[in-house]
Amino acid sequence: MPKNTSKPSRPAAPAKSRKPFLIGAAVVAAAAVLGIASYQASSPDPKPTVNDSAASASASDPAAAGAHPELMKLARRDAKDPLAQGRADAPVVMIEYADFKCSYCGKFARDTEPQLVKKYVDNGTLRIEWRNFPIFGAESEAAARGAWAAGQQGRFWQFHAAAYAEGAKEKGFGGDRLKELAEEAGVPDAARFEKDLDSDAAKAAVKKDQDEAYALGASSTPSFLINGTPLAGAQPMAEFAQVIEAAAKK
């Protein structure tokens, strides 16, 4: 099994954050697949139970497992969402749950995501919706809020690129570093960025994304849903292409 996901070394959040919020019982039931696929993608010795056949297929051959229609409802398809790229009515939506301190998330952002944008987003097939899923502590939370704040000025993807640049993670995500990243991303109003960074709105937006990931059973980053089909880890381009093209045909 591929081991290209990152897991926190401590509990990712208080127990109350792990409770499914209002996404519907059917979604929660189907979503266990993402949690199991996430575990299997990073576990050295996966031990599926008798009910895990679909999840096992999702981890090793996502296209074979098929989509879970209820999970497709998690796509927000908001044309004004600054943390998304691609047409709101694209036939395929990929939701990405990721952490800026995650090495494998950075690998995906640098190596695979640009290929997906060029091949599928630019031609209108794919929409990518980002969800902040900070699981590595205070700096993860701060980076997530910084990314959200940059998005309020239309510079989320530029901040995303700066935060995931080679060597950026090693510099940390303290207050001064976040300001540097915002400047590098071309955020025009530094004072507004600092205000938004520490706002209740930023904290609420990050928590909403984080709660969604926990409700799905995600336990490592990056984790993906592609039209309801779970995919865990920074998989090769071919794995994403297989699932995206299968979803587009439907």
C-alpha cells in the first residue's frame, strides 16, 4: 500500500470536533469508506473487517469502488468560493482536505495538482474545492486561517503556492512568516489580512472544514473526494486521472 499520507503525532482535535455535524445520516454511513481508505493508504499492516471490501477497493483501486452519491452533496459549487478553482458547474468536483504542514500535501500541490489544473480544470471538466484540515497543531491552524484570510482578497491560490513551495514548511507558520507569505502571494491589504487572520470568521470557516473532514472519518492528509469517490494520499497523476475520467463519463 502507498504510504504517502501524513498523520498527526497526537490527537488531531478534541473529541467533540470528531462528531459528525449536520451532513445527514446517509452521508456519515457512506463516509466511513474515506476513513478506512485513509487508514489503509498509510497503515503498514491494514486489517480490514468483513465490511471493508468497498473501502479496500477505494484504497487500492478507487475507480473500482465507485462513487457514493450522498458524498457528492458535500460539493459546495459556490461560484464565489475563493478557496475553489474551476467552473461551478463542472461535471467533476474534487474536494481536497489538506494541511499546510503536511509534506505529502506539499508534494501533491507541487507535482500533481498543476497537472490536474492543466488537463482537467482548464477545459472545464474538473473543479477543485479546498477544505482546510489542520491536524498538526497551532501552526497548522494559523496557516489555515492565513490561507482563508488571503482568500478574502482573492489570493488564496497564490498563498497556497507560496506555503507549499519547496522548503516553505521548514520555515514554520508563525505570525511574521504568515505576513511574509501573504506578501509573497500578492495580498494587497496587509492590515486587512492581519485582521481577517485572527477573526472569528476565519476560525469558524476553518472549523467548518475541519469538522466536515472528521465527520467523514478522514484521519490523514491529504484526503480527497472525487464526485463521491474517496481517494487517500498524494497518489500519482494516473490514479487521479482514472477516477476523474470515470466520473466525467457518468
